[in-house]
Amino acid sequence: MDRLRYLVSLKPPKRLPMADMPGYAAEPSAYSTVSLGALLLHYLATDYFPGATPLDYALIGGLEFGAALLISPLTTILTRELGRNAVMGAGIIMFSGGFIAASFASKTWHLYLSQGLLIGLGIGAIFVPSIQVLPQWFLKRRSLAGGIASAGSGFGGLAFSLGTNAMIEQIGLAWALRITGIIGFVGNVIGALLVKDRNHIIKPPQLGFATHLLRRYDCLLLLSWGFTNLLGYMVILYSLSSYAVQVVGLTQAQAGVLTAVLNLGTGIGRPLIGFASDRFGRLEVATTLTLLNGILLFAIWVPADTYGVLIFYALLSGAMLGVYWMSVGPLCAEVAGLKEVPSLLSLQWLTAVLPTTFAEVIALYLRRPEMGRWTYLYPQVFAALAYLVASLFLFELLRLKRNGRLMSQMPELAHVR
């Protein structure tokens, strides 16, 4: 009887209050203001920081992701002790402050601290507490809800990838950074005020480092998928526009459009993927998309030598390459159970630190300029193989699920779609 009462308490309400919905959409869209790609292209094209190398910019981009994820255990614990609003409020200040500080940067190390470390810490303090919330409100349409919410990162990225270039041309880099910080502050504050969690009902343990989950085979498979998946993701995210300029011979403006189309694909594709995940299975769809990312990279990006083909690839891959970010929450709930979502997500973020920090650095060292047209062949093969290997971990997880061997502590939730 106690077990029945417990399960009833975890059941999401039949309706999510509509007043809260903008918060779930506003949060991911605010993250997209990290328009690092457009900024890095400008730094490289204008030699804005004399003495800075492509390796510096790759490390700054990686540090932004890595710092956000590295503090996830601390953020999870602080959310448990201080509450979500306090942690997110601190994150918003760091996030916006990082952009404003970057606008005054005159040396490369200034950029490491502001655009790399400070913005990264801000993202982590905003992202980690908020991504835990959405799975609490949905059961049958959990992936669709996540897809709609995360589509904000696509449409926001579309606006900022175009807007950042326009602002740099019209008002200069410094004010472009300041305006980006201000808009990010407003968007994040709105989202933080509107989002509500159900922690008082679910009472998740919110452990910073849940060692008991590391002893579970299914959780290890999910962590391995995240690690290898993100190796491919980071290479595509940061190398596609550089490939367009250096190999295909496109202009900086055309490369900016390419990034915008990539974000457009994200905005359109993620709700559709969420719908498909709820219809055909979250694990099944994530497995298929991870595999397709590797196949399409070989089939389209490697031979791509025209603007049109790159636009097509950007639109298609934009919808799929971020499968990790939109699937990881629902998959954690499916594999480990709803109560363990914050704890397993904390492990996921720690696992993601190395690939997000160093994947583009690896790709940089794999480039072979002396090969001309095939300068990016080795980074492309590296990214494709990363996705293909990642799909193998999900295929094994799928096998466990179909054999009824997932070790979820909430098995009654695993089969619900």
C-alpha cells in the first residue's frame, strides 16, 4: 500500500499550468545567446587578439562547455541545499557578466577568464538546475515537451548567429557582446521566474556524485553514449563553418548563414524528434539518430564541396546532431527512474567535461592543411566514428530493454510512452 501511495505521488499532474510553460521555453533559448561561433570567426578573421592562435580559440570554446559541466556536482548539491532560484540567480549574473567582461578584453587570457570560464560557470549554474525540472511534469509526452523546450536553443541560436554578425558590423564587437549579455540576462530571469519544479513531491536525493549508479551496467552504457556522442557533436558544431571558409572558399557572411541554418534545423527538428520519441520509443529514436549522424557525416559532409550541399547538410544535421541534449533527460528517467534523474544527470555532465573541452582541440590537431581539399578529412572521420561507436552503446542498452533487463528502480515508468 505504501508503494502504491509513493507511485501516485510521483505521477505528473494531468495538465502543466500554462503559466509555467514559457519558462521551459525561455530557459533553453537563453543558452543560445552563447554565440561563440560567430565571435570566434570574427576574432580569427580580424586577428582581434594579436598572438592568439586557433588552438586558443578552440580551448576557449571547450572551456565554456567544460566549466559548465564540471561544476555540475556542486550545482546539484547547492540546488538541494539553497534552492533552484538562488543557484540560477548566481548563474545569470555570471553568464551576463562574462559577456560584459569580454567586451573589455584586450588580451587572450582576458578572453579565457570571461568568455571561457565565467560564461561557462554561468551556463552550468543555469542549465543544471533547470534541465532536471521538465521530466517531472510529463510522462506520456516527456520527449515532445523536451523537444519543444529545447527548440528554443535552435531558434534563439538562429537569431543570435545572424544578429551577432550584424551587430559587430553596425556597432562594433564590444557593444555586440554587451547587448548579448543584457538580452541573455533578461531571457534567463524570465525563464527562472516562470519555471517550477516538483521536488517537494518527488523528493529526489540530488546527489553530486552518485557512486551507486556507477555500479549499474545500464547507467554505464548511457554515460558511455554521452561521452562518445559529444566527441562528434563538438567537432561538427565548431568545424563546419571553418570547413566552409577554408576548404569550400565561402565568405565569413556565408559561413554565418550556414551556422544560422544549423540552428534552424535544431529549432524545427527537435519537436519532431520529441514527437517521434514518444511515439516509437525514446531509446529507439535516440539510437537511430545517433547512428544516422555518423552515416550522414560520411555520406554528405565529407564529399561536400559547394555552398548548397553544405546548407542541406547543416539543415539536416542541425535537427539531429544535438540528440544528446534533448534525449539525455528522458533517457535518464527511463533508465534510472524519476527520482534518480538529478543524480544521474550530474554524472552525465561530469562524463561530458572531457569531450566538450578537448574534442575541437583534437580536431584541430587532426587537420592536414597540406592535403588541400581534404584538410578536414581526419576530423570528419573522427566525428563520424564517434557517433557510430556511441550508437553501439545504445544498441546494447536497447537489447537490455527488450529483454526486460534494465535495472531501473522505477521499472513501471520505463515502458510508458
